Amino acid sequence: MEKNFIRDIKNLKAGSKVEGFFAVTKKDALQQYKNKPGYYFKIGVSDKTGNINTTFWGREIKEKVEEIYNSFNNGDVVFVSGNINLFNNEPEIHTNQSEGILRKAMENEYNAADFLPSTNQNIEEMEKEFRKTIDEIKNKFLKGLLLKFFDNDDFMEKFRKWPGAMKYHHACVGGLMEHTLEVVRLCKAICDIHPTGMDKDLTIAGAILHDIGKIETITVKATGYPLDDNSEDVLRGHISIAEEMLMEKIYKTDEEAKSEEYKFPERLKHKLIHIILSHHGLPEQGSVIKPAIPEAAAVYASDYFSSNVTQFIRAIKDAPSGAKTRYVSPIGKVYIEKNDEV
């Protein structure tokens, strides 16, 4: 069959008909109508042009709606036929049992590449910059530790293509590498501003390693879309897992040491781990502890800058034509002024 593919989600017009294949990015619970019989549910769907909410309005028979609801999961591809409505000035797809279609797609109906939003940066060039940065590190223990990760083919296969987050920032193929490199560049600038007050090698190593736990806490399907939090993220989180990954490599370094002088220094280890544990800044933001050294403060500030500014840029880029403001969780109201409107 001919593939249906939406070319520009954010500019879909109210009242227009939509038929296409989408990856399911979220799936809310089945709900009952308040003032009449019947059931409905809401899902989030995406293709590489953007994201859009979809509501399925069911009839009175709960079993029929449940059958559709239970036929697909997060990360699956669905075929949707419905109409565009506006909710808070944002387009949504509305479909129902009598006039629309919502069903799980068969694998021969779509190409996985249609659902792979990718970084606009060159992944090979980013990797070259990482390796050049590692080569510039003078501390032999930090350089050796970084190479244990970056010279590992299994680690690098994930690091090159993993998203930086599930949806809020850098949620695309190569997003983790892009976000990490932004943090590294920002930390380099901070170290240049304070050349005598900081350990540059420690700062850069912490910047490179701060989010490595995400390759274990974000699950990616063939469509390329991250699912809801997997069990590793729910039970331990990427910060805890990153600490474990670092300690495993450091213990291996100590086991391979020919003498005490080749063992990873204890204080350096504690400082590096502290950067990982504190890189979200505050406990209410997910940090185990607040930054207590300038190197940790630099990584926290750079991580926040990269993720926060990127969310604003993405919100403006994905805004519907003509929109002046839009509310985007978790950053709030965003003022829209595109270059062609200035």
C-alpha cells in the first residue's frame, strides 16, 4: 500500500482530514465520559516532523474501546485516521469508531526511518571532537578512564545514537552525544574564564561522563522513539547507574595496576563521582547531593544551560504558524517570534 506520512505536524489545520502512520510516545489511561455513556483515551504520537496528541472517542461498549486500547503499546507504530481539532491553540487528532480508524500498524506498512528524528549535528564530527578533547587531557588516570568507555565498541554504538532524554530535550537520534558535547564546550569556556581556580581535566572528564547512565535507563525501539521510563530508570535512575559504571571501570583500573602509583587516586575518584552525583544541582531536581566543588558547579550549570535553552529553541521551532505564545511543560510559557516575523 502507499505509505501515508505527515510532512509537517505543527502546521496541520483545524478541520482537515489526517491519515498516517505514527509512533506512540505516550498512552494515558482509559477514561469514562462524565455526563453520558461511553469511554475514551488519549495518546501522544509522533513522526519525524513533530509530536501531536490524539484522542479516541469510543462508544458505549467498554469492551470494544478496551480492545483498541490494548492492541498497541508505547513505542509501537499505529495508523490513525481522523480530523484535526484545536485545543489551547495546538492541533490534536480526534478519531472515533464510526468515522475514524486507530489501529496498530503492520511492520510491512511503514519504514522505521520515518520515525527517527535525528540530531542536526554531524555524528562523526562530534565523535572526532570528543576524541580530540580526550587526547588533550593531561591527567593519565582521567584519560585512561575515558578511553575505557570511548574505545569500547558496545558503549560507543549506543552513545552515538541514543537520545539525550525521553522527551524534554535532545530527544532524538544522537541527542545524548549532542547534549554531552554542548556541556563539554560550556565547561571549557568556564575553565578558560577561571584558569587558575579549577581543575580543567577533572571538569571536562565529568562533563563527558555525566549522563552515561542514560544508555541503560532509556529504552529505544526499532522506531527510534524512547519509551516510558524503564525499570532501571524508575528504580535507580541514570545518576546512580552512571556512578556504578564509573566505579566498575575504576576498580578494573586498580586491578590492572602494577603498583600503588598506577592505582586510580582516591581523592580524584571521589571528586569525579561527586560531579556525577551532583550534576542536577538540587535534590528536588534529582541530584543526590548539591555541588560542593567548582568543577561540579560548572558541570551542573552547563547541563542546565544545555537542556533548558534547547527546550526553548525546540518549542519555538515546533510552534504552529501564527502562534505568538505556547505553553510547554516543564519550562512554561514561551514567547514565539520566528525570524521571518522580525
